[in-house]
Amino acid sequence: MVTAGRNRIFRHRRLSWDRARWACAAVTGCAALAAAASTAAPAAAATPAAAAHPLAVRTLVVRTLHDAGPASLRAAITVANSSGPHSATRIVFAVRGTIRLARALPAIHRRVAIDATSAPGYHGRPVVAINFRRHLGLVFGPGSGGSSLLGVAVERAGDAGVSLVARNITLNHNYIGLNLRGHPAGNHGNGVLVASNGNRIGLNPAKAVNVVANVISANAGAGIVFAGSAHNTVVSNRIGTNRAGTRALGNRGDGIVLTGGAADNEIGGTAYVNPATGEANDPTGDKGTEQPVFVVPPLGNTISGNKGNGVLINAGARGNRLNGNFIGTTGHGDRALGNAQNGVRIYRAGPGNSLTGCKFVNNPFVYYNVISANHRNGVYVTSTDNVTVQGNFLGIAANNATALGNRGDGILVGGSSANTQVGGVIPLGNVSAGNGRNGIEVTGKAHGFVTFNTFGGLAAFGGAVPNGHDGVLITSTGGDNLVRTNVMSGNKGNGIELAGNASGVTVDPDIAGLNTKGNGLLPNGGDGLLIDGHAHGNTIGGTLRSVIPQNTFSGNHGYGVAITGHAYRNLVIRSAIGTDTIATAALGNQAGGVLLAGSAYNNAIGSPQLHPANLISGNTGIGVTLRAHTRGNWVISNWIGLDRLGRSLPNSGRPVLNLGRNNHILRNRV
């Protein structure tokens, strides 16, 4: 695995050959780079005339599985390296089986295609393997730009199985870390180490479903490491599983690592149509109005079963994109195959990394990342700015029904992270449901956080898939955090909780305890909204425009709104508590409408400038309860026991019970 401390040496996005050789000490499996560097001829600078020079292509045939000698792979690479700078070589195979090396192969310094798909009996799976027997792995060094490795099983290298130093290398149809039978035969470092730009790890030009480009599993390090490299693509691979994507053969590190300033790499892709049938992925059935259609995003990767994180983005890596990947599940997204740590870990990375599953013009989730069943959190962001998470499933299966919970939170944001955008306008929201803890948790000094159109505790436009605690929990002291236009219902705990010293949070407008239409019960096991600890200076309600008319905290097993502990100076306005979203029908909270308890002080339920400030009606129990030891709170200008038209919609108990001291009950209409 790559550690944050070791990655400090990666300071530039584009690594020269010398920089890659120097930096390799920081990454498991770099010995091959250093060894190759000692024999590398200086690469001539490309000129316009040289670039235009036509390549002379010749074919060499491997006719023996011996390590050396005439017609061996070693001999073919040696001949290819001795060719001129404007030549290219295709190495084909007239034999099948395993080549067992007595020493390392030479690094490749010319454009070479090692094409084992030409071997007799090849039908989509490798029939030629290279057993490195703990010698250094295969290196595409300076001068080998445009090379490819096709249809080879790369096993038991002493460091990285394959190292890419030259640009524009293609890896396709390979097993990296497995033998020809598909059994573990891991390399002793990373599966693939990438220290150059523009490489293609997997191909699927037809964007066909069920394509397996490479299997990169069972390695001692990470599956793939991008060390300061840019503009690479990773498409249609299995990383940490068997070829079928049904069984864990995990890399001992992370599935994929983007580090050292790695930039603008794409993991997966945005295709979502099965070209054989014309069907488009639509897991919600056009937002719950039609029969769902399930198509596995064709360009996505299965990144599951690894001993570390599914994907780690750190050390200044920026602008990287994840689309259409199944991280922690089987290849079809329907069963658990979790990574041992987080699905996606973003730690002290650069800005602009994103996980997106649709565009504004699409139906929701058409090329979603499904990040579920991981042993820690689905997505964990620490001290990283401008991360975008839109159109994904976290804790639920690809079918939008079955819980495959991450054991921790669906999304956890902490440290000093700024401007994390979770969701957006329809259809850009996420589903975070079925997780062991919370759908979303925001901690530390995170600020500028937004959750917008999240289904927290329920399937998209569907029924309950409970998170173990809350839909969203915010303890961050960073301020300027927004909970907007979400449905936080069906959770075992509370819909929304502001705790610790949370401050500067706005909750407006959201549903907690009802279905997505706001006309039926989908209760949280606790309160709709709980403000506790020393949470202070938070605003519940406002004037943000939304498909939800106003905050609606209804139908919960606890209270609609509870303010307890030592919470102070919180404001609740423009909220319906105990009704449907249009505030005409009772969908009451079971314990009562509003509770102020503990030592809560100087909070305001309502405002003298609003008439009504809140509607607190239709609940089982008392409309507003202020218990002993509360003080200095205001209950002002609310309608209690009335609907929005002023018609009777009573709570089953009295309108207000005040047992505290110096609380102010004023101008309420009951």
C-alpha cells in the first residue's frame, strides 16, 4: 500500500523517467523500474519529422516456453529493443503454457505488442503465462510508448507485475496476479504501477456489457497505482475478484491508488446502454413511474474484495473521475464482496475529484457507482476540497431494493474538507441507505458541505432500507453546511441529527419520517430532527425553493423535533411538524410534536415575523413540551393544532406544556 508519508516525494503530475526511478522507493513494487533504468538508453527527443516517420512493423514468433534461447520471449524482446527508433514489433505466440523465468526479462525500450491472444487455443482468456519466480516484473521503459500487453497471465513477480514508464501503453485481456487457471499467483508488489500518462488499462470500444478486460487480483500490494500520472483510463476490469466477479481474490493493499498528484484519470466510464438490446440502465424506473431496467454500466470496473480500500485518492491527486464502478459488491452489484476498509477513501487529495452517476439531462443513476458492503465506510473524505458525489448508491444493491450496507457510514466527511457536494438538483441525488451507522456523517471542521436530494434510509422513490443510526449526522464545527431537499426517512435512529458542537447548519427544506411524495408514513425509529449535545446557532427552515414546500418532520416514532442536552440558540421556522407536506392531513409523530429537554436554552420555535412560523399539528401527544431545567426558550407565532388553512387538525394532547423556567410562550394560535 502507498502511505501518505511516503507519497510526499511525488511532487509533479508528469514524472520523467529519472523522476519515476527516484520516486519508486515510495511505492511497493518499484525495483523493476530502478533495474531497468540502469540499462536504459537515453531516449531521443521526438521531432516533427521523426513523429511523421512511418513505423516499420515486424513480427517475431515465440515458439518455446523456455526462459532463453532461440524463439524465446526473452530473445524476442532483446531483438525488439535492438531495432531502430522508428520501428515497432509484434511478438506473437505459436505455443501456449507458462514461461518460467530464471532471471528478469529486459525492460522494453521500443514499441512492442506482446500479443498472446495469438496463441493457439486462445478464446478470450489467457493461455500464456509468465511466471517471474520473484524476479523483477515486466517494465515498459523509455522508448516503448504505444506498446501493449495482450492476453498474458503475469504472476509471481518480485515487485510490481507490470510497470508503465512510457506513455500510451495498453493492457488488455490479461491476468495480473492470477495463473492460467485463474487461481491466485500474486505478484509481490503492486499488480500494475503507472508512472506515465495516457495509458489504457482495459478496452471496451463497443461498450458491451459483461466484458472483462483484465483481472488484477491477489497481488501483495495494490491492484493498480497511479503515481503522479495523468489522463489514464481504467475500463471494464475486475480488481480484487475472480474473473466472474463473484469471489474475492483480494489485493493485499487497495484496489486502485491515485497518488502523488495523479490528475484527470478516469476510472470507469459513462456508458449505460446495452448495445445488444438497446436497453438503458434505469434502476428507479423513471423515478418510480415505470418498471425498472437494470444494465451494469459497461465501462465500469468491479473493485471488490481487497484488503485495503477499494479506491484510495491521496497526496494531492486531483480531478480524477469515478463513473459506473461497483465497489464492494459482486460484478452484477447484487451481493456483498466488500473491501476490508472503505469503498473510496479520499485523504488530503487535491481538489476536484468526483464520483458521478448521471448528468442533469439523464434519468437518475444511469451510470451509478454502487459503493456498498465495504467493511468501513462507503466514501470517506478527509481534509480534501471540492469533492463531488452525485448519482450513486451507497449501502444498497444495484437493484435499488436490497440492503448491502457499508458497516460504517455511507458517506463520512471530516477534517478540514471544504465544499463537498453530495447530490444536486434532480436527478443528481444519491441513495445512502442500509449502512451500519449513518447515511451521511459530517465531522471535524468540514465546511461548505451540501447534501442535496439524498435518499437517506430508503430506496430511491421507494421503501425503507434503514441506516443503523441516522439519515444524516452533523457534528462539524466548520459552519456553512446545508441539508437541502433530502428525504431522511426509514432510519433506525433519527432522520437528521445535529450533535456535538455543530454550528452553522441550515436544514431547509427536507422530509424526515414520510415517503418521497410526503403523503405517507416512512417513520424513523427516533425523532425526525434531533438537536443535542452543545449544538448551537443552527437554522431549521428558510426560503430555499424546492419540490418540497417546507421542512416536514412527521410520522416518526419519537418527536418531530427534539432539542435536548445543552443545545442553545437554535431556530426552527417554516416547518410542518405532524402533517403531510402540504400541511392539510395528519401524519403525526408518535411521541409528540416538539420537545425541549435536558438543559436546552435560548432556542426559538418560531419567529414573531412569521404568521404562522410553524405548523405543529396532528401529533400523538402534546404539541410542544418544555421539560424541567429548560430555560430562556421561545415558542412564538406558531399554529398548534391547525392545518395551513386554519382548520382544526389537533394534537391528541394539550397544545403546550411548559415545565421549565423563563421560557416564553407567545402569540401562538391554537
